[in-house]
Amino acid sequence: MPARKPSVQQNAVRRPRGEARRLLLDAARDLFARKDYRATTTREIAEAAGVSEYLLFRHFGSKAGLFREALVTPFTTFLDEFRDTWRSVVPEKTDEEELARQFVGRLYDVLVEHQGLVLTLVTADGLGDDELEAAGIADIRRVLNVLGEISAEGMRLRGKRSRQPDLPAHSTVAMVVGMVALRSTFFGGAPPPREAIVDELVQAVLHGFLHRPS
């Protein structure tokens, strides 16, 4: 009686638990950073990850679901954590510059690490409402609204008045996003050290927004 041939499943190398998911997330972050959301396909992501496209849909449901987990969740998690930090702040005992540096530095790092999010945000007007919702752009709007509330409260605590008290926070995020998005345009392949960029951004925030006339 001839020996039975091993099945495809028996020949396949079993991956460590969670490895396929990690590979897909890494591949998605890399591809979305080089191509915008619309130009990147699930097949390309799966091939770059070295896994089947079926596994991408099994783990994330869709390209939008993968984008949300790979790029949107790290951003919204950071801003949610900063909201909690802000709620624990005692103004009289807080170093204003250190708090600004903590926020700006971490925001800069998150956006540099997830540049595909920056690229997609810049081109988001070309996406339909349903796709924006599925990709998590609405989640970004939510946390930015929370940041706007923090901005308004901070201005109130400092006795500042503004018809648009949320704009300083939104302007800060836009400034950091712009620095990340245009780094190669500004500096080519030799950008200043990360610490120098963050320090310049912090000084702009402190002296451009918070120290405005009452």
C-alpha cells in the first residue's frame, strides 16, 4: 500500500501565535507610508507581509479595518492618554514647558512612526464618508475635539480669551503634522536631530499660543 502524501497543512510551517497579525501590521505601516490609502491594495500588503490575503481579511475584516488598527489606534490611544494626564494636572504644581514638551514630543514620535496616517489625513478629502468612518477618521475627529476642550480649559485657566478657544490645540497638531509631512522637503536626507525639532515646536507652542495677550 503506497504511503500517504503529507497534506498542505502538514507541510506548512506553523507560525507563532500572533505573528501573521504582526507581519500584516508592519507591512501596512510601511506601505501606507509610501503610498496613500487608496493606492495601497490588500494584495500588496499581504504579499509584503508574506501571508495570504485571506489572513488579512480574517484578522482585520477589510483594508479600512487594518488601517484603523495599524495607524489610527496608536494616534487616538496617545491622545486619550494625554487627556488622562491633563485631568490629573495640578496647575500650580505643573511645569508648563515640561508638559508641552511631553505632549509635542510624543505626538511628533507617533506621527513619524506612523507616517501613513499623515499621508492619508492630508488626502482624506478624496475618501467617501463610509470609508472615512471604517478607516477610523471619525475616531481622530473625536480625540481632536477632546484636545480642543483641553485647549479651551487651558486658556480659561490662564485668563485668555478667544472666540475659537479650541484652535490653539488644533493649530499645534497641524504644526506637528506639517513638520512630519514636509521633513524631506525641508531637510532632504539630513534632518536636524529629533530633540532640536521638538524643542523648536515646543517654543512655538509656548510663545506663539499660550503667551498671547489677554
